[in-house]
Amino acid sequence: MKNADENINRSGEPEFEPQRLETAQPGQHGGGSLDRDATELHEALGDLIRVYQFRDRKRICYHDVSVTQCYALSALVRHGSPTLNQLSDELYLDKSTTSRVVDSLVKKGYASRVPEPEDRRAIRVEPTAKGRELFATIEKHLIEQEKRLIADFDPEVRQATTRLIARLARAAKERFSRDDGTCCTIEDE
Amino acid sequence: MKNADENINRSGEPEFEPQRLETAQPGQHGGGSLDRDATELHEALGDLIRVYQFRDRKRICYHDVSVTQCYALSALVRHGSPTLNQLSDELYLDKSTTSRVVDSLVKKGYASRVPEPEDRRAIRVEPTAKGRELFATIEKHLIEQEKRLIADFDPEVRQATTRLIARLARAAKERFSRDDGTCCTIEDE
DNA sequence: CATTTTTCATTGCTACTAACAACTATATTT
DNA sequence: AAATATAGTTGTTAGTAGCAATGAAAAATG
């Protein structure tokens, strides 16, 4: 199973640009490890994301909303009543998709659209009391599950995990939203 | 396997940002910092997953396959030619969904269904040469991007991140697949 | 050995996700 | 006042996803 990497890296390995990317950091160790680190991180993240998506589908759907709907609800609760645009930015979704997600929440009675007096084109989406309640319940369940998951990690490990994941998320947010789309620079073969 | 992990971080983890978020104190029957850690982890993971999903949608779609299709292709390449059931297990998807994902890959020429001689009900799904090639290209791009992302992390941080994420993924895999669905025990207050 | 049951995969159905493009209505610029 | 830009919605198309029902082959049962 591990050997499957062969295809990816082994066969044509140093095909990439040699780690020219600002290895400004003195951390020697042969810059070669950046490639390896990136590959391993990529793999680990893939696993993590797939399994969490699965968990979320399974779990959130017990509560009458889908995963995306739940993310949206979360954003509504957290950021008090964003406009549709703000919401779509937060969720990394197109406005049209966001609008429909809001539709579904409204239909189910978890959110409502209220006019924005400052700008009559805009609306604000706010969670209803029922929406807040649902969100709190779901959140509680998910966190409960998270808790069981990390209960047997040492406290320092737990905290380090969170810190690093948060850092990675921050970096990813900054980078991925910035070079939006266009960056498909590599066009090889 | 839990025990094996235990020391993973013992050896090389400690000093990143020593910003310890307060009192990692007494574990009064489930209270205390475990709650906080779980909450923070939950939050950080949510951010990470959303931003990566966004990245993946943006990025993979340049290459004529969707995110799920790409995951499937990855599984095909990695684990040489699984049966449909194996594939659906790997992807945490229903067999019907998996079958349709395979359809799309077959239609695009990236995979083919071959009969399994051992069991004539079953099939094996194998990537075509074109499929392998596409996968390698996509993988290369994604890893390249990952590389840019973590290039300015210290090597130890990079490695710790990967290690912890992998560990979390492993734990999640084990737990979430095990208590499949049924565990929705908690019934709010 | 014939019958029941189980298993592997596919198809029908329904609902949701998601982007792009076209559109309406309001704001802002010129 | 007219041109342009922005906020949100709707139309369209493709893909995601699960559940239920089906067909076919294998395994278990009598």
C-alpha cells in the first residue's frame, strides 16, 4: 500500500523545480525534506478530510440539515447575521449556491432573510431561535465526539494538534483565497 | 496502534509557539481543558476542511475531474484495482454512489471495469494509463501547492504537523467507522 | 440437489451541492 | 440623467449522495 507512492514520486521524482522556494530558513537537513513533507502532509490531510466529511455526513444529517447547511448555520450564529455576500465569502461558495443554501435553511425555519436598511439591495441572513438551538445541539454532539476522539492524547499533544491545524488553516486560507483559480500555472506535458 | 503513537511526539515535538492556552488543569470528570481542547480543535478543523475543500474544487476541476472522482482515482492507483465494495469502503461512500463515480471515470477514459474471475458477481476497477497519468499530474500540482504553503514553516513544525494530522486521521478513521451511525446516543438535555 | 439467504453491483428515485450565466433591482459614478 | 457597478435571485447543467429495489451469482441450509 505504501508503495503506491512510487507512481507519484519515484518514477519521475525530481521532476519538480528543486526546492528553490525560499528555503531561506537555515534548517538544513537537506532541503529535500520539503518535498517529502509536502507529500506526506498532502496524504495525511487527504485522509483526514475524507474521514471527517464522512463523519459529518453521517452525523449532521441526523439533525435535519446537510453538512453545508450546517456550516452556513454556524456562520450565521457566529458572525451575527451576515449579508449574503459575506456569507458566501465565509463559506467559499458562489453567491448563487449560498442563496440556495439559505433558501433551504429558511424553508426549514432555521434562518430568515431580513432587509438591510442601509442598502436596499442587500439582505441579512439571521438565524432564528430554532436555528440557534439546532446549531447548539449539533455543535455539542460534534464536540462531544471530538472529545472522545482526543481523550487519550496527552494534553500537550492535543494542544499542539489544534495549534498546528489552526496555523495550517490560516496559511491555507490566506494563500488559497489569494491566488484564486488563476494560479494553475504549471501546464507541463 | 494507539500505543505506538504515544511517543510520536515525545521525541521531537516541543517548542513551537509556547503560547499555552492557559491552565491545562485538573480533569474534573470530563470538564476542564479537554472540553476546551475539543472545542478548539473542532473549530480549527472546520476551518481547515472548508478551505481545503474550496482549494480542491478550484484546483482539481481544472483537470476534468471532480474532487470525488479524483479521490476515487487516487484509491484506484494506490491500491491496485479494488473491487467496487473495497472502493466504497475506502471512500466512505455508498456503493451506489461509488458505482456512479466509477461510471464517470469510465466514461472519461480514466478507469475501466474488469470482471473478477474469482467471483463473477464482482468487478475490479482499474485505472487506465490515461488515468494514472492524470492522477500523477493532479497530485503533482496539489503537492506543489502544499509545498509552497509550508515552505516557510520550520522543518520540525512541518513534520510535527504531518505527524499529528496523520495521527488524528487514524484515530478518526478508527472511531468514526466503528461506531457507524448508531452512536447518536445523546439526546439533548 | 433444490431452496433460501446473502452478497456484489447496478438502476430508479429524490434531495442537495455547486458553478456559471442571465436577470432584476438598487447604488454609485460620471 | 445615463452609464456602470453591486447585491441577490433564478435558470441551467453536472455532480454528489443515500436509500430502496433489482438482477445475478455465491454461500448456506434443508
